[in-house]
Amino acid sequence: MAAALENELEVDNEDYYSLLNVRREATQEELKSSYRRLCMLYHPDKHRDPELKKQAEQLFTYVHQAYEVLSDPQSRAIYDIFGKKGLEVEGWEVVEKKRTPAEIREEYERLQRERDERRLQQRTNPKGTISVGIDASDLFDRYEEDFEDVPGGGFPHIEINRMHISQSIEAPLTTSDTAVLSGSLSTHNGNGGGNINLCVRRVTSARGWGELEFGAGDIRGPLFGMKVFRNVTARCFVTAQWGLQFSSRGVKPSATTMMARNLDQNTMGYLQWRWGSQSAMTTSIVRDTKTSHFTLALQLGVPHSYLMMSYQYKFQDEDQTKVKGSIKTGFFGTLVEYGAERKISRHSVVAATVSIGVPQGVSLKIRLNRASQTYLFPIHLTDQILPSAVFYATVGPLAFYLAVQKLIIMPYVRAQKEQELEKHKEVSASDIARRKQEAEAAVLLMQESVKRIIDAEESKMGLIILNAWYGKFVSDNNQKRESAKVIDVTVQLQCLVKDSKLILTEASKVRHANIYRCFTSMSCLKVCDFSPKEVKLKVPFNKKKKSVLHGSRG
């Protein structure tokens, strides 16, 4: 028996190849032949009934639109790569006609970027950071002799000892001027303060820009600064920054200059000089490739001088997993860090880093990036290097991540996908009903053509399809009540018979106007049983649905 068609069938009346009933590799002659045949079938002048004539006009328009796109080489190349949405992007009219698919893809991406840039000019770009410092050293450092005598001493004392919040927004003033407003609040062991900054940036040319900064706060006092950027050559640029910090102790000037140069395609060299309260000179080499990121830096200054080396490996997986390690040694001691980073959703990235140093001790840093917002949780575990602290700092975040991934993230993502699918069904329900009505009208328009085809096939002992159904065929008698929902596609298939042959081209979706738009991924037609009077045909296209056709050859 037959069960009902599932509602999740997607309908795409813009699958132009299926609409014209041709393969994707069809030549211009094949396109023209199919177009003429469908025009004769759906031409409004062939139908006298007002309702049928109205439906014929609509279907005739669809066929003409499909042929217009596929008959033009450039439009066809764009459609093959990006679909109908690609044809709606502004700017194709100025693109040279003779282009390869790769060039068309590049041009499409350029036009998309230009459109996105225009949109961004009218919007702000909010960015924010929230940092919460946690002191958990009581978990490992318990040296007080009278610890057991302290009330509640059986439980470790964990406290939040610092917090920092910052936020910034951008506002385009003109095509070359942008204002950035930012502010921050900080607290540490009960003491804190905040500041606010206004920065105005002007792009002077394609090679440089400059900005002015004004700030005020209850910690450092008023601030005035200036910064400039300049491309010296195609491979070298310089930046310079000056500032004046006003406080109750007087004015503190500062200056920073940096020069950068491309050493090769993936390597940059930096040389920085900083003058002020912490003067230093730093040189570094950064190599960034598709699979790795390497940094080597040397700083000589007051009060700190150090040598630092870091390496990051990028896995080429869907979650964009990265593992990293670094070592830093100098007058302050030695610090070793290792960690990992992974994408957990479309806009979220989580990272964990373990820091082991002398005299810093052991700490764990957890970072969560959500779109343009960053959340930091530095956790200080112990002032000394203890194996237990290192072990829990390494294994703890990994076990927590796996548990959250399995119990929260994966169910949430799965629920989101199901919700989007249900929403898509609701939105497309009315559209599917409309298209089904168009398909039923198309079947009525085919009746006269089918009669002529049957007469012609009978006269030459050709192929006549007696019955054809589309649906999920089952043997469960309990589902007899649903058999009426199986689609009868006898008329549609007979209309496709030409010269005693039924050819169904490979396509992703076929319009209901041809076969109720319900054949999916038809790749072949197999003759399962043959006798002089009957042909039984089966069209396989997926695991759940199949169509069985019964026909006869005279």
C-alpha cells in the first residue's frame, strides 16, 4: 500500500534545468528544442478557458525566464555557481562577458564585499570585553597551622579579586572620517576606577590615515594623543604614536614608533621603539600560514627584558581547532604556556590556556569569544609549581568542555536546526500550496497534448504509460487511509514521451508542472521486468521514496 508523501520535500521553481527538462550539460540546441516544445505546450493562445489561459500564461513566463538565463553563457555560468541569488547581485552589467567560472566567482565575491562595506558604513561596530579574575589558590596552598580551627575551614575559599569591563562603538561620520567612543571600568581588591575615550580617525589617502584621541578618567587623569599610519612601500609600513598624560604629579609624555616589513609571502618583521615610563625596544618575526602561526620576539628595556617564542598549529577541520605553546624568559623569570582553541558554534570560539611560571606559579585562562564580545576568566591556582595544580588545570577544562559539548551544545544545536526546519516548513507551506495549484493547472494544460502523444504512439506501436504513481510504497495495511495522498503522475510522464522513449534527465528538483515537482535526484531508469505487452519501470532516487511506473508498448 502507499503512504503519504513527506512534507519536507523542498520545492524550487527556480531550478531552470529541471523546468526545461534538460541535463546540466545540455547544449544550446537541446535547450532550444526543449524550450520550443514547452512553449507549444503552455502557449496561452492554445487554451480558450479563461482560468486555464491564466495558468498557461504564468507557466509560459516561467519557461521563458529559464530559457533567457540558460541561453546566455555568462548568466548560465553565474547561475551554475551561485543559483538565482547570484543573478540578483548588482554590478554584473559592467562585468566583461567572456570570463571563466573562476573569474566570475572572484567577481561575485568582490561585488558581495562592496555591498557589505556599504552596509557597514551605516552601522556601528560594537566591541566589548569582560574580564573576571578569580583567586583559587586556596584549593592547593594550605599552609596555615590553625587551618582546621578556622570556622568553615573545611571548604576552600575562592574569591573574585578583580574585574574589568570595556566597550567601544564606531560611528562613520563621512566616507573618510570615523569616530570611536570607548570606555572601561576596572576594580582590584576593592579599589577601582574608570575612563572614557573619544578617537577620531581620518583616512587621508589609500596609503595612510591619522587619528586624534581624547580621554579622561579618575585614575590617570586627562589624556591627549595622536597616531599616524603610512604605507612606505608595497611591502613596508610605519606607525607613530605620541601622547600626553596629565595627572596630579605632572605631565607624562610618551612616544611609540613601529616599522613592519613583509619578509616573504607569509612572514612579517617588526621593529618597535617605545619611550616613556617603560622604555623598550622590541624586534619580532611573525610567520602565519594556513596550518601554523610562529612568533619570535626579543625585547630590551626598563624594567623588563625578555625573549619569547610561540607556535600555534591549525587543524584543517570544521571546528577550526588550534593548539598552541609558548615560552618566555627574562629578568622577571620564566613562563611556559600551552592551550587550545576551538569553534563551538557559528559565532562562538572557546579557548583555554595553562600558564606555568617562576615566580608566577600556575594559572588557568579561559576565553570565550561571542561575535564581537570577549569574555575572559583568568584563574590563579597556586603561587608555586605543584604537579596537582598543573594536572587539574590541564585535565579539568578538557573534561568540562567534553561534558558541556555533549550535554548542552550538541542538543542545543540540534534543537536549533529542528526549530529552523519547522520554521521553514511554516513559511513555505503557503508557497507549496500555491505551487501545487499551479502544477494541477499545468496537468490540465497537458491533457490535449497527451491525447495527441498517445494517438501517435498507438499508431506506431510505441510507448504508452498506463499508470504512474509517486510516493512511499509500503505493505502496511494500516496505512490504506493515506493512499489517496499518493500522487498520480501518469499524465506528466506521458507528456515527456518522445519517439517511444521516456527520458528523465538528472536534476536536483523537477517542477510540479512536469511531475508535480516531486522527483528528486533521478539518475537512471531501470527496466526490472519486461514482457511483450507490459513494461514495469522503477525510478530509484533515495532511500525513503520511490516511484513505480507501469506502461505498455504496442
